Amino acid sequence: MSWLSRHASAIEACAASVTALVAVAALIGIKYQLEATDMSQRSQSARDAYRSHLALASAHPEFAMPTDACELSSGTKAGSYAAFVDHLLYSAEQMLAVEEGWKTTFADALEPHAAYMCSKTVPNWSTPEMVLFLAEFEGAYCAQSIACD
């Protein structure tokens, strides 16, 4: 009787164990790959949203740097202005969720809109990054700014 015949059961058990370990490693690798792909797509989407906002700001400088945010938010362009600020907030939400270091950029972009942002007409945001960001913005700018009625 050969050595292989005598140890066939043990060899089969080892082979089954190795196969199971390879399958588990493959599942872990797939999960890692899916998470990396998701993060890459979210990051690209955030950059696209910000790039889109920059184009919008270039096309509508009166919204990007308003002389009177309260007047814009209540005048004939109120809907367009609200959509502009919402788009800026959406860009912030996307970017803050995927990359660090953007708070100052978005706080600076929102500063000219402080009167509007400190009013009660601004929508609530539910993501943790935006709740924290808007709370910090409110603390820094709303005490010194007169909110729109």
C-alpha cells in the first residue's frame, strides 16, 4: 500500500480546508473591492457636484456673491437663489462625506449667504457631516449676521 492510499483521508481534508480558506479569502477580497469601488464612485460624484457648482457660480455671480442675500431670497429670483444655495449645500454634503479638509472651503463659499443660511427657510440636512458642518457654521456666522425674515 502506498503512502497516498494510507493518507488519502487526511489529504482530502487538508485540500477541503485549503479550498474553504481560498473561498473565504476571495469573499473578503470581493468585499474590499466593492467598498473601494463605491468610495471611488462617491468621491468622483462629489468632485462632479462641486465642479458643477463652480460652473453655476461662474454663470450666476450675483448668486455666488450676493450684495443682499435677504433681498435675493424674497425677490423675483428667490427660487433660483434657494436652488443655488441648495446646490452648494449638496456639493458640500457630497464632498464632506468623502474627503477631509473641505470645511473651510465650503464655509467661505457660504459666508456671503450667512443671512439666508441663518434664517429658518434653509432645509435641514440629515447626514452627520452636514449636521456638524452647519452647526459650526451657525455658531461662527449666525451670531454676527442678521437672519432673513
